[in-house]
Amino acid sequence: TAICEKIYSSPVPLVYTRHTARFLSLWALTLPCALYSAFSALDQTWATLPATSILAFFLFGVDELAMQLEEPFSILPMKYFVDDISESAEILTETFEEQDE
């Protein structure tokens, strides 16, 4: 479990997380400008705002999922896993000790 502890104690650089969030925010803010010409060609300029909102919602959701997956040990019930493995190891140890006698 030393490797897991090393992974757990290695934080994701804050600069990376901030850069991703800032880039996504800038992209979402400029998206209406890019979509306006496409929707105006279809004479549906009113659809620019809903399309932008839906795309931003999904992409910010993906960003949030990515942040959760960067630190998997904070969302996994590791104590339960460790206790279960420890209990199984104790049972195996007792079983082998009984067989040796």
C-alpha cells in the first residue's frame, strides 16, 4: 500500500486545475460569438443562448468529473477496502497456522 499512499499524497498541481477552469470559462464566454453566425444563417438566432448553455453545462460537468477522477482516493471508501483485506489476510494466516500444526 506504499504506492497507494504515494499516489494519495501527491496532489494535482493547482496551476493545472486553475488553467483548465480558466480556459473552459473563456471558451464558454466566446462560444455565443462563434455560434451566432451559424444560427443566423438558419434564421434561428434565438437558439444561440440555449445551445451555448447546454454545451457549457456538459463541458463544465466533464471538467468536474475530471477533477474527481484526478483524486480517486477521496471518493473511494478506502477504509472499508483495507479493513476487508486485513480481515481476509488474518483468516488466511490463521488457516495456514492451523494446517502447519
